[in-house]
Amino acid sequence: MIREKSPAPPKVLSVGELARRSGVAVSTIHFYERRGLIEGWRSAGNQRRYERATLRRIAIVKVAQQLGIPLAEIGARLAELPGDRTPGKADWGRLAAGWRAGLDRRIAQLVRLRDSLDGCIGCGCLSVDACPLRNPGDALAAEGPGPHYLDADRRVDD
């Protein structure tokens, strides 16, 4: 039996094909492009086209978002990748290494939150003196909005 060789995957994808293969909506692809996370061009027929390597960029964006990395940071890291060629294993390794320290800090923060969360939920604020989130006199207002006590390095003593 003679096997026919299957055709090579296309090197250029339409926006619909990119959406289908990446598992994101067409509107998400347009959003990513407006944010500079991916890049495409218009064909002679005025249709959006993308290199097949864009699939990997979208995968990185999706994974990074699931890790809680903000789109601005994702975009900054993706901008460091080479623009004149498809990024290789070493390029992706450098991108991942750049996120490692931030992810380690986030993991430590989540562990601290997890370990103290049952006390916060169960206390009903009856033990104000022992509350790890207490902010007497609104001492942290000068540091701006947000949950400053979730970062152990920024704790203010009572």
C-alpha cells in the first residue's frame, strides 16, 4: 500500500484559522494584535494573515495570563523576542527565566495567604488586635490603594 504524504501545514494562517488552532476567539486575536502581543498583516484581498509561529505566541500569552502575569508585562517580554526569525528554544528559555523570580514571589505570597486565610474567614473580626490585615489609623493610605498587607515585605507594625 502506498501512503500519500499529507500536505505540510500552511505557513500563513487566516484570522479564523489562527483562532481555531489556538483556541481563542477572533475578537481575542484582534485584541492581542491591538496590544502588540502578536503581529499580522493584510493580504491583497484585505484579509488578516499571520505567520504560523503566532500560534506559539498566543500559547505563551494564554499560559502567562493563567499564571496571573499582566498583559503589559507579557507584551514587554514578548517584545524582547527576535523579530527577524521564529524564536527558538533558547529564546523561550530566556523569556521564562525572566518570569521566574516574580512567580516565586507570587507563590510565596499565595502560600502565606492560604495559611492565614482560615483564621481571617473564621475570626469574624472579633480579635482585632491579632488580625494580620489590620491597618490601625489607616497607616498604609500613603502607600496608595491596594492590599498592602498581602506582601509580607511591606508589613507595617501596629
